[in-house]
Amino acid sequence: MSPRTLLAAVAALAVFGLVLFFTRQRPRSPEDEVKALIVRAQESVEKRDLSGFSDTLAERFQGSGGAATKAELKQLLMGVPFRYREPIAIMNVRLSVTVLGPEAATFSGTFVTAQDKAGEGAMDRLEIEGRAEKTSDGWQIVSASWTR
């Protein structure tokens, strides 16, 4: 093998190594994972994907606002397509996560919903506080309370 070929092979391996180094997945922090969980829940409600939203909740979920359990919250959300026939946009105005340990975190956020009701814009604001825990299925919301 000529020195030129050997140099080209070494250069190609170096470039390959750099590409692998910069494109590999970095482990996400618990804070980032909980934020991603909340975003998944938000997007599921926006898309009216009850199954996707339900997956973000732990079986032992405890809530407020007329929906104390996971089943009651799912029932409440089943009425969303009938109550809001127009598409709903949900904007995450503020979201903060406090990690309590490797398997527990609290979160709070302000969410604004917007929709076009018969040509007139309608907006609502929700303040949400809750707790998420890491389970065998990944991070899930175990409790939440909300006010308008």
C-alpha cells in the first residue's frame, strides 16, 4: 500500500470518527425528559389524540378540576371535539421543571389555548402544576392541578 493510499484511509477513518462523535445521541437530563413529556401531552391534546395523551399519564394519576383520576380526565377530554369543533392551538408560554431525584420531578407551566370560534378568536389561559415520576414505561404524569 502506498503512503498516499494509507494517508487517505487514515483521513477517511478520522472523518468517520468525527461524524460519529458529533451525531451520536447525548443522554438527556431528567429535566429535558420531563419537558418532552409535557410537550407530548400538549401536542396530543392539540391533535385530539386521546390515546397519545393517555400514554403520558400514570395509571394512578390524581388530578383536579372535575377529573380526579386518569379515567375521569380521559372522559372529560373525550368531549373536547364536540365542545371545540374548530382546531385548538396550545401555546406553552412558561414551563419549569424541578428534578427531585432520578425518578421524580415537579413541573409548573402556563398554557394558552386559542381557537377560531365562528370567525371570532377565543383564548383561554391555564396554570398547571404537577408531578412526574419515572416508571417502567418512562416518565409519566402522576398528579396535576390546574386553574383558569
